[in-house]
Amino acid sequence: MSNAEATTTTTSSSVTTATTPDSLEKIQSAFQSLSTIIPTLSSSSSTNPLSLLLDHSVYSHISSLLRDPISGSGDNNLCRWLYDTIQSGVPDLHLLVLRFLPVIAGVYLSRIPRRKPQAGFEAVLLALYAHETTARGGQAVTVSVPDLSQPSVYHESKVVVKNNSTDLNLAVLSPTLEPHGTVRSSRRARIVGVALELFYSKISQIPIEPKIDFCEFCKIWAGQDGDMYKNFEEEEEGGNDEGAAAEEGGLKEGGSDEVLETEEEKSERKKVEGRVPLPWELLQPVLRILAHCLLGPNSKDKVLFEAANEACRCLFARAMHDVNAKAILPTRSLLRLSKSVVGSFNDVDPTELPFSNVISL
């Protein structure tokens, strides 16, 4: 049998890879296992299990099961299927699990304050963490940064400065990874953060819908309403006019202070309900994913752009509330950069030369 006959090319809406017979067998096995959880799959007439697994209706069905109040337990069949799918070693199936990572991480972190056992979700997150640890060999992800204390290569310098301590400047994007077998509160953010780093590394192959789900969960995690920062640039230019107007409006309300306070308390309770701690090891990959949603190839999608923009505003409000300078700078930068994308939805390229049937002499 030739190599061409031994390898089959599998094409789907989001991935195109060469699949070996062994991989095809694992994909078929995963499809059959999932059919026991979602009986409607077995009645489908599709001959390509992978394309069916990547179907929009299947994604919606699995997402609803993951959001179910009883999901995430240790004996949950869907979590067991996701865990076994990660262990299969098939890139297509691995990418399939990453599609559901925003929902898994979102539901998992949002339920932490309830102190409810979520062994099923933790097993899936630990499997993704172990996969990334093995792939990186536990090494940190670094990037070389130019040393601004040294003269530029494009300029002449009369004095040659040699300093061994500044010869190599490395910025650590992701610290070294240590193997973990359980999820403790002290390492939870790191484990989820590494899983999101893995999601970001494959984000170009992820459809839009999981990205929108991720943005929605970011707003829940922030626990803050970002509407007050919709026009924060204009507010700074306008000075205290809005503050004076708000004060005047408060005086006009008169005796309805108690009713307004009660409504605010109710809304605040809803916001705080899903709020989670956002250390930098978790917030950093979150901001990378949001930056892709705002400025990446899918930024032309208005639904995704608006969801990502609102998520950034909520995280910016959270950073301002916590007085977290390390988070204020990147979130505000994303909000400013998003303003340059708003005007590009008309698909007009200012550098494109105009075409005309009239010849001007």
C-alpha cells in the first residue's frame, strides 16, 4: 500500500489535516462514545464523524450540557469523554476539546465561590495542563526584548558600552511548569491560565462562537459593569461636566433614595455572584485572547467585536475597582486600540486605488 493510500485527508469547517488510519479509528471511537451521551448523533446520516463533531448544533448541545447545574462532577459522562478525548493524542480531537474550553473554564471558575465539588472539570483542566507541560518540557516561554540602554545598530556611538548583565534581555511570557496531580486553591489560577494559553496557541483554528462564549464569561469573572467606561476618552476631555450632571440628577430624584439604593444592591449582588480572583497568571492569557478577538482576523465580526470590547470594559472597571496598575494599563490599551477598529467595519481600504472606466488625460 502506498503512502497516499495509507493517509486520508479530513476536511472540516475549521481544520484541514492529514489523518492516518489509526487516527480515523480513534475519531470513530470518540464519535461512538459521544453518541451514548447525545443520542441524536447516532441518527445522523453524515459519513464524516469529525465534521459532525464540529457541527454548530453539536457544539450548542454540548455547551448546554456543560452549563447544566449538575455538570462537572467526577462521575459526569461528558467530562469523562472530554478527558479521554484529550488522552487520544489525535490533534483534531484535541482541537475539538479546546473549542469547549471557554465554557469549561467559565463554568468552573464561576462556581468556585459555591464550594461545589467539580472533579470532572478539574480532570479535564489537569489533562490540558499536563499536555502543555509535556509539550514544553516544563520550560518557560520567553521572548527577547531589545536593550534600550545600548546604542541602536542604526546609529553610531563614540563610546562602546559592554555590560554582560544587559547582553541578553528575556521577558517571561509564561513561567516554568511543574507537574500537578490535583487542583488546589493556590495553583488553580495557574492551571486554568496554562489551559487558556493552549487555547490561545490554537485560536486561529477556533470558530467564532467559542470566542464569543469566552468574552461573555470574562464579563462574569470581572464582576463589574463596564458601561461607565463606554466613552471614557470623551469623559476625560469633558472634565467634570458629567459628574456635575449626575449630582444634579441625584438632587432631582429627591426622596426616592431608598428605592434606588435597593435596586443598586440587587444589581451589585448579581455582579459579585460570579466574580473570581484575577491574578496576573490568569489575566495575562485572558487579555491575549481578548486582543485577538478585538484586533485579529475575526474582528470584522460585529458580534464578536462588541462582546470582546464589552469584556475589556468590564475588566478595566474591575482593575480600576481593585486599583491594579498592572491590569489597568493593558485593559485600557485594548480599549483605545479597539477605537481604531470601530471605523473599519465599512470595509473601505483608504490605501486602495479607485477604479474607473473613464480615462483622464
